Amino acid sequence: MLFQLVKAAGFMLGGVIGCAAYFWGTSFILDLMFPSKGKSGAVASRNLRITNAIRPWLFLGPALLALTVYLIYPVFMSLWYSVHDRAGQNFVGVSNYAWMVNDGEFRQSIYNNFLWLLVVPALATFFGLVIAALTDRIWWGNIAKTLIFMPMAISFVGAAVIWKFIYDFRPEGAEQIGLLNAIVVAFGGAPQAWITLPFWNNFFLMAILVWIQTGFAMVILSAALRGIPEETIEAAVIDGANGWQIFFKIMVPQIWGTIAVVWTTITILVLKVFDIVLAMTNGQWQSQVLANLMFDWMFRGGGDFGRGAAIAVVIMILVIPIMVWNIRNAAKEMKGH
Amino acid sequence: MNPATRSPLMWVVHLSVLLIVALWTLPTAGLLISSLRDKDQLAVSGWWTALSTSSQNTVVRAPGPESQVEREGKFVISGNLLEGQPGQISAFGFNSREPTAFKAGETAELNDGEKLTVQADGNFEIVSDKKMEGSRGQRVFVTASSPPRFTFDNYAEVLGAENIGRSFINSLTVAVPATIIPIMIAAFAAYALAWMPFPGRAILIAVVVGLLVVPLQMSLIPLLKLYNGVGTILGVPAKTYVGIWLAHTGFGLPLAIYLLRNYMAGLPREIMESARVDGASDFDIFVKIILPLSFPALASFAIFQFLWTWNDLLVAIVFLGAGPDELVLTGRLVNLLGSRGGNWEILTASAFITIIVPLIVFFSLQRYLVRGLLAGSVKGG
């Protein structure tokens, strides 16, 4: 164990020194090969041009290499694997996709993923917006915000344990130690094994992600609300608008852009949701989602890489519209600068 | 300044925020309180009753006839039903239909002429005129109330027996290098993308923005194959710490480059130009001016990346493995959910150990986290 820590520290130090040596060393060699100091005007300016053309690529080199190996190459390879058999050797055309369309569990996952997509971003953004608006008006708003933001630091697995404890079920008549069932029983209801109720269990799982993501939405929307010009609100007050009107008709329309960013960011996260489902139900009781299904086929389904990759491609396709939208926005902003 | 702040509606605002805060903190509070409770109490009463004396009905079996002693012509079995635990017995019985038929201190006449006396402190006596027979002890139903008990036993147990300590070290081994290495690489790239003019720069920035949202799932199968191939060629295992550090580096780079580039692009141009006039090279400018000025953005990304790598489950089980020696905390916790699903004392204590480090990071460095979020999202929109 100690050896492991020493090794980690060693690698870290080695990595940092290696990086520094690479960046410093390549710069040094470049300056040595094309010196611009102490040379005559024409040579100096030619060498300066060359070093200026090469240096950005030296700075970018390691990052481009890592991005290519870990993200770009895999995207194309996943496409390739998705049209090959389980071991990735024989071309099988679209049969993995054909299997997928006819597979009951895949359809269940798609259906559940759409439920998640409809509910989680909407609720998290809505709660975030309301909480941001409310906490901006009270003196202990910052403390409240910190506490609501806190679940963001908790892992999905940790959150799953926290909520599984809340949903804990004991048979009727026994003392309930799960908060939700205790409340239900206190109001005279019958205790339920919440996470085993088909269809509804999806919502009990979504509650966990909403709980985690509301803080993120709140922080960003709170900053956006503070950025609204004071005059627009004052004008509305003078015109006799009430609190609701000011909020929904004056403030919200001015931050649509930020709301969209929050919404899409959470949407991406929802598409990749895996840990929560794995820890809570592992896809049982009709709560399967794409990311967990993919994991099942990669490992537990006997390692069918073809089908696993096909499911990954579906997740990627669902992400592409948001990716295009993001790139467009970034391009627009770059032109604005 | 706002008329609404003086209206009675303010009370509604205070109350609703209070309610929301309660809703958002109680789940975690319940976990923490439960992890500190005695495991027998945790199993029978909700954590919100942790401070009250709990009363529970249990069945205990007295020692069998082999432990009887002869005293003054009578046969006696004696002992303590609570087995030394603190608590008070209020009622007892020997029949499941009337488990509370007798009060503590009373004597019950059992079916076969034996007499059972149970005291409030748990001491009991079974007295019989003739020698008792049979192989099993008398069943006794007791209603015992026990004072609230808090203990660190649950933590001691999971750290020792459940290998949580080992996983804690594993998580640390994964998270720290996986946080430091991408920062170095990303900072240089971000500087090039922000301040060095070269053809294709705009396209590269667009690529980075696009890669921000590529699902991790796309990378798993090809990288696993790649790692297996590299492992075979070099004769090393495919699942190593180096492998997972580099994987986290690759997955974290788009956000790192994006955040740092946005921040560096906002630094004043004059500083760099005056340094260049003084004869400083790009390398000098970057190391001596840009890096120190970018500290807030570097800190923001470091926090994101640390939280993400510490909390990650998927990358860890795919690239590090699920064997008992390699499991990180999140993986260990998922396993415990399967194997010890009903043992809440183990689950709550383990879960708290996994979330304590991110919580400390969160509360101590929240400022940078918020700043990073804003830089990443508001500007990006």
C-alpha cells in the first residue's frame, strides 16, 4: 500500500517534470535551431517567423495527442466496432442495430432515457431558478445556497446509498427506518418498496439526480439573475408590475440564454447516467437506461463489444444536436471578441 | 430598495427557503447520524428518533437445561437477558400471543410448573422443583428500552473488515495524479489557443468545444482494446494506475483547455505585449506571467477534476478493474450495496467515508468551484 502511494507520487512528480522538460526543452531546441537574437535583420525576422509558426504546435502537441488517442480515435473505432461481431473481428453490417431495435430491454432503456430527459433537466433547472430567485432576497441566502449546492460534491454512488436509505422498505407493521415510508405510514398509508415499482421507480431514481444537479443550476442562474440590468426591473415596478410578473415577464426572458446552457448541460449528464441506476436497481424492475445497458453488454453480457459499441453510438447520436449547438454558440462568441 | 423585501410575503420566502434547505440537507444528515448510531438501534428505528430512548421487542433464549444448578433442593437457571448491554426491561412474557404479559420483577408461572422471574436490569431466574429436561432453553419475549447509543464502531468495522481503508488509498492514488497531470498539458495548449496566432486555431477551438460533450461511453470499448493490445506488446498488465491516470487526463482535457483558454483570453493584452517588447519569449511569458495570473482558473479546474476522478465509478472499474485490491471507494460501495444490502450500519459508514473528502474539498474551496462553473457555462453560452 505504501509502495503504491510512493509509486503514485513518483509518477506524478515524473509527469510534472516530464511535461516541464518537454515544454522547456522543445522551446530551447527551437530557439537553438532558429536563433533570432544577434542575427542580421533578414535572418532574424525569417527565423522569428519560423519559430512563431512552429511553437504553437509544440505547446499543443501533448494535448492534441491525448485528445486524439482518448476521444477522437475512440469515436471512430466505436463506429467500426458497432458493425462488427462480439469480438470485433467479422463484419456483420447493421445486424447489431437490427438486434437493438427488436430488443425489449433496449426499447425499455430508450423509453426510460426519454423520461429522464423530459423530467430531470426541467425540474433541476426550474428548482435552480426558483431557489436562485428566493435566496437572492434573504440575508442568509448564501448559507442556504451552499447547503443546496453541497450534493454536487457527492458521488452518484454515495448519493445512491443516501437515497436508498430514504427509500428503505420494511413490511407493513414493522417500524420503518426509511424516511419516505415512515412519512407515508405516519399519514396512514401503506409502506411501499419504492424502487421496485415499475415505471414509478424511474422517478425515484430521477429525484437523486435532480437533488444533485439543482445546486449547479442555482449557482449559474443566480449569477445570471444578478447580471440583469437594474433599470429594467425598476421600470417594471414603476409600471405597477407585481412580483410574479417581474420574475416571469421581465427577468426570465432576459436570461433565456443561460437557462438553455444549464438545460443542455444537465441533458448531456442525463444521457450518460449510469452510476445511479447501477447502484439502485441495476436496471431491474424496468428501470434500465442506455449507459447501464451498454455496460451490461460490455462486461456482464459475456463481453459483446459489437452490441456495446452500437449502444454507445446511439448515446453519441443523441448528444450530437447539443454538440452542434454548442459549437455554433462558441463560434458566435469568438466572432464577437 | 425592493418593495417586496418589506412585505409580509418575506415570511413566505424565508419559510420556503428553509423547507428547501431541509429537503436538500436531511438526506445527508440522516446518513451521517445513522453511521454513528449503534447498529442494533439503527436496524429497528429511524435516524430521526436517534436521540430518544428506543423501545424494542425482542425474543431471547435463556440458556438450556444443561446449565441448571441445584440449590436448596430446587433446580435453577439464571443469567442476564440483556447480556450486559445497557437498557431496561419493562415487560416480558413466554408466549408469542402475550409477549408483554408480565411486568419486570414479576414472576411468571410457566406451563410445566417452572417459575420465571425477570428483573428490570435483565437478570432472570428459572426455578423448578424437579430437574429440568430438554435440550433447548426457554424462549422469553422482552420489551426493552435502551438509551440512545452513539459509537464509532461502525467506522472501525468498515475500515478494518470491509477493506474500505484499502480502497481509500486506491481512490487517492487515482485522483491526485489524474488531477495534476492534465493541468500541465492543458495550460500550455490553452495559452497557444488564446494568444498564439496560427492557421487552424478557430477550428481547433471548435473541436475542443465539440469534444466537451462526447460521451465517455464512446471511448470505453476502443480504449479497452487498445490497452489490451499495448499490454500484450509491452508485456505489462492492461489495467494499471498509469493507464487510468492517462485515461482521466484524456477525458478531462477538453474542459481543462476550454476553461483555461476562456480565462487566459480575458487577460489584458498589454501585459504580454510589454513583456514581448522587453525581449521575453513565449515560453517566458507563459511561465512567468500567464501561469501565475491564471491561478484562479487552474484552481477551479483542479477542483472539478479532483471531484470527478474521486467520484468516478465507470472509468475506474473499466480501466483499473474490479478485483478486491484495485477497487476504488465508489466501486467498493457498489459491491457493498449488493453483498451487505441490509446492513445499514456498514453502508452508511462506508458511504460517509467515500463522501467526506469531496465534502471537505467542496466546503474549503467552494469559491473557486463557483467561479469555474460560471466561466465554463455563462461565457460558453
